[in-house]
Amino acid sequence: ESESESESESESERELKTAAPTKPRKPNPNKAPEKRGRRGRNHWTPEQDAALLKGVDDYGLDFDRIRDENSTLLANRTNRALE
């Protein structure tokens, strides 16, 4: 370890020790709370399951075509969801 490396480490250690502690933010009552994480899961209905399985039997893994052929049941499903 060179002399300059140990100096820079000690400088950064000093900066951490002398930094002012942060205060937790208070929620703004005028602002809507932020949504975090995943969206709520949209569970599959038995009808959607059956349409997907029939689509795979008929068209293989062509998920665009499966969704197009079952547009009323699978309209809100992405290709990723159909996989």
C-alpha cells in the first residue's frame, strides 16, 4: 500500500465522520404517496388458462397470434406474461 493510498483512505474516513447526520423526511400531506415495487398481480382466470393452452396447441409459441386470436380474453396480457 503506497503512502498516497493510505492518505486518501484516511481523508475519506474523516469526511464520513464529519458529515452531518441526515434527518428523515416528513411526508408532504399535499403530495400523493409514491408507489414503490411491483404492480399488483393480475391473476389468471380459468378461461384465460384454457385459451392460452389451446393457443399453444394451435399456434405453438407465436404469442402475438395467440393473443390476437383471443383478444377478448388475453388483451391485457403481454407476450412476457403469455410465456
